[in-house]
Amino acid sequence: MIIVYHANFKKSYKKLLPQVKEKLEDRLRLFSKDEFHPILNNHALKGKYSGYRSINVTGDIRAIFKREAGEAIFVVIDSHSNLYG
């Protein structure tokens, strides 16, 4: 599977703490091997993110992506409260 990063995701990524960036890299490696690994809690979203999916990066940080033509396009990463609040 090909992982693509939207410009918004790249912008949000730059603001993350180093330990969160490291955790994200670990989660994306796992995602590329098994996108439905239980640790990721990959699930479909509703509401304004209908059609998108989310994975857990840390206890509070989520990465939102959309599947299109064999690609996983990561569009945003932020805290749960900032994304859904």
C-alpha cells in the first residue's frame, strides 16, 4: 500500500513533539504491514469526517486518512478534542 501525505497533514506534523513524531513513525510502519492491527484501532468516522478513517497514534493523538485507488491519503493529525470537539 502506498501512503501519501496531504499538505495539511505535513503542516500539522511539523508542530508535533518529537516523541509523538516517533510514535507516528512506529504506527505508520505497523499500518503499512497490517492496517487493521488492533493497536491502531482503525475505524470509520462519521459526521464531518464521513468517508474517512482514523488510527490511534497515542492515547490522545489521531491520524485521519482516506483510502483511494490503493493509496492511504493521510489528511490531518491532531488531538482527539481538536479533531472532534
